[in-house]
Amino acid sequence: MAITHIGQIARLGLIAPYTGRIGGMFLCLAGGPQMYRNMSLVGAAVLCALVGAAQAQGAGPVRSESVDDVIARVIREAASAENAPRSVLPVVMGARIGEHEDRTRFVVELSDPINIRTFSLSNPNRVVVDMPAVQWRLDGPPRPSGLGSVRSYRYGLFRPGNSRFIIDLNRPVIVSSPLVIPPEGGSGYRVVIDLSPTTQTRFDETAGWPADLRARESQAERLAAVAPASSGQTGRVAQKRIVVIDPGHGGIDSGTNGTNGLMEKDLVLDEAIRLAHALMQAGACTVHLTRDSDIYIPLRERRDIARSWHADLFISLHADSNPDRSVRGLSVYTLSESGSDREAAALARKENQSDVIAGVDLGGENSAVAPILIDLEQRDTLNRSSRFALGALARLKVATDVLLRDPHRSAAFAVLKAPDVPAVLIELGYLSNAEDAAQMVLPRWRNAVADAIAGAVDEQFHLRPAIDDATASTAKFTGQE
Ligand code: ZN
């Protein structure tokens, strides 16, 4: 545990013994997400334990600890907590696929019995195994042969408190109710799910989200669409422009994987946070992120978040891959119906699959894979998007390598389709290219790119003059770390 964490805890420790229950609660709440983000999980857990203990002591009639006692105890507890399990979440210890002629059996092994349920989604055909938040401890999970009903599967966090397996199907199936087998012979709890082939018609009859989940998701969408209390309006009074940064993918959807193991979802989250800092340092923008942790957000919700904040600009961050590993460089995309070329259209299709990957129900008119139609009212928004894309590229090509051929491109990205919010999608580079992947792990590269984008944002809002190549060249990322 780093010293700063102990410092933070100790500082709170000084206060905690002298506050009553309400004071203690306030500490916990006021610490909130921001504080937790700045602390290790252990620190946060110890802090809560400390505040809880302090409350309990405060409630008792006699006992009190000196400040030194509290600090010593926190350090002691932090040290022992580092060695203890970090969480009491149930653990997924294993997964097996048994492929038989008449059925495919999917078995999940767990440390604790948990509520699991399954449902299926069509277009494309998938089975969702839905469960509370769990810890994943799968070493080299089994890969299906591809010959049975299971084409592939993935797992991870879908929403806070909600983990999932998503099983991609080769053919329509009937899904059995999950059967829970108690531990025996050293195994944990096993949940058995059988997938038996059926017709597409029968599959479609039952496909779709269960009613309560659908209600929860539309509730989440509504929440995303509701302007938060301290929203755009106050921002406008202060004349601050509002920028929403959208780190792509997240949680169960890891995006593209780099040749060096770098995952797109991690890269873009870190870059988004750096960009947010760069923008906030300049002080002229209010910045919001669509996600600030490793969690999946459906594409439509990302757009709704931008609209609810009345964003002046929406920047979605991604990284690309290409079967041709020599292809490299950054590119900036804006929305169009057709796409500037076949590759751009294919990329948009790939990025639009994000909801499919995470097991979002695409039923209804807002399908992420449905064609995107742009109405006339969007033309002005598109013009502003393009202006930003060009300004950003002028700076980015100084900071890093951009795609050789036409780095400003357009395609039908679902996440860019808010009619009234200028929006770009930046593919930071190719994780399939060794040089790109190597520089994308470097903090210095990430900062140079964040600064270039931040400069373009200021320029877009006339807070900074357009780029002067001679001065900007000093900011070039040199590859030296
Ligand atoms: Zn992506």
C-alpha cells in the first residue's frame, strides 16, 4: 500500500473517532466515488471498516482510541488486508463445455450458490447467463470446437452488481433451466445449462430480455437521458463548453486486443482520463465521461449521456486492428450513412457490434446494427463534427503518426448518432501493429495525444488559435520514454 493511501486513511482516522454515527456516514458518503478511485480497494475497504468501527465505538459508552492507536491499527489492518481476499464476491472457478450429439452442456463452477438465470437473444443468436457480480478466476477457459451449438463465449461485468456469460450460437437452441449441483469431491457448486438444437422460429418465440431486466435497462436509459442536477445549464451560465468523452467498450466487451496484450478497453479508459485532465487543466471546459471504470455501457446510452449533458462535443475513443499488421496510425471518424470506403464501413460495423458482444437486446427500432439514416437537421451537426475532426488531425499528426491514407474518414457509427451533438470517434492507432501497440502503452505518448486533442477542443470553441505547425512541432512525441 502506498504512503498516500495510509495518509488519507490516517487523516480520516483522526476525525472518525470524534464523530458520531451521522458524521461517520457523512465521511463514507462524502468520500464517494472520487475518493475511492484515488485509493486502492484495500484502502477503501479499510477506510469503511475504520469508519464503521469508529461509529460502533462512538455509540458505546466508555471505549475510545487515541489518534496514534487509530493510525497504528489502520496500518496493521491494511497490511493484513493486503494478504486477505480482496472481496467477498462469489468466485467463478471454472467453466466447461461438453459437446454431445443431441445437446451442448455448459457447466459453470462457483464458490457459492448464486442466483443464475438464462435467456436468449436473437439477431445474432446468443444465450445470456445472467448472475450477480462475481470474481472471475478462469485459467485458460475451454474453447468450443465450433462444431457444436456454441461458437464462442465471453464473460465479464455487464453493469455494477451484474456479471454475465454471453454464449454465441452456431444454431438456434432451447436453453434448459439452470440446474445447481451442490459441492462434492472437492468441486464447488456447479451450474449446468443444456442447449438443445431447435428451429429458428421456436428460438425467436422465446428470445428477448425478461420483463424485469427490460424494465431495468429502460430505466437505466431514462436515467442516462435525464440531465443530472448540476447539469449543462449551470455549465452554460458559467459559459463553459461541455465535452463528453466516451471511452469505448468496457466490462464484458474488451474491444480489440493488442499484440502486446494491451486491451482496447483499458487503453481508451486511461486515455479518456488523461484527456479529461488536460481539458480541465485549461479550465475552459466542463468534462464528463460516459464511463470511468471497467464497465460496459450500451451504445445508445452513451449517446443519451452526451445529450443529457447538452454536450457541445462528444469524443469517442477507440483503437483499431487490421489483418494487415503493417497498417498503422491514428484516424478520426465522423458520422455518415455510407462510409468513406469499404474499410471504414467495416470498421463501423465492428464497433457497432459492441452491444451484441455485451448481450444487449437489439430488438426494436434502435438496433445498433440497423442502417443509420441521417436527416437534414443533422447536417449542421455533421459540419461542426468535421471541422473538429480536421482541427484535431492537424494537431494529432504533429503529436503522433496518423493513418497514411485519408486519416479523416466517415462511417455509420451508432455511437455518433446524436442529432444535435457534434461527435467524432478517434481510433488512436492499430493494436495489431507492433509499433503502434508499443507506443500506445507509453504514458508520454498518451499525454501527447491527450494534449493534442485538448488543443483542438479549445480551438473548436475559439479559445485557442488554429495550430501553428512551427510551434506545435516541439510537442511531437519522439518515442523516447
Ligand atoms: Zn473500439
